[in-house]
Amino acid sequence: MTSTHSARRNNARLLCIETLENRELLSVTAAEFAQIRADNADLNLSANMANYNVIEITAANLSDTAIHNAIAKAGTTTESDLIVLRTTATRNKITLGGSELEIDIDASKWGSVTLVGFGTNPLTLDANQGSRIYNITDGA
């Protein structure tokens, strides 16, 4: 019995724990998506939420860097992107740090990009007299 027990121990697997890359959990629900569509009918958003890659910026993370990163990320997906900027009564403004929000994404190849402020208060984008707010290039 000792030799069998010893053989089992030699074939035992070791438990390894590895760190994974960052994962994002999107919390825009189907009901919230329907509300976004209703509040922004002029955007002609598809009724199917699955048609969009949703990139969410929470109120706690509203910043110049976050919105620039979201636009850059949108340029790497082949589906249309819906960038949802959540607001609260006290977190509802992004002041740009001197560089405009450049959207230079070929929609026929990479899909459309839609930015929507969603929350208790309207979103304010402020260039702080340092640049334009948006620069949407020809063909984008």
C-alpha cells in the first residue's frame, strides 16, 4: 500500500494561481439601452443591443483620459461602438486637457461611434478654451 500511495502522490497536480489580464464588465442593461434609444431617437440606434460594442465610462471615471481611451478603443473593433458616459449630480463634466476628441475611424470598416451621456444630469464637455471639443475627420 505504501508504494501505491507514494505513486499517487508523485502524479498529483499542483495548484497554480495566475493573474489574468484586466476584464471589463459592462453594466448597461437592456432596459438602460432601451432608455438611451428613447432619449436619443435622432441617433437612429439599432433596436438590438447586440449590434454594439458598449464601452462604459462610469461617473467615478469621467475624465479626459477615459474618453480619449474609449474613442481609441472604438477604433479597434469591427462592430459599431456605443460609448456610454454615466453622470451623477456631482460628476457630470469632462474638461479636456488641451487636446480635442479626434474621431478618425472609417465607419464602413470599423463601425460607427456614438457617444451618449446617461445619468441624472446632462454631460458637459468643456475644452477650457484650449482646443475644439471634437475633430471628426473626413471619411469618418
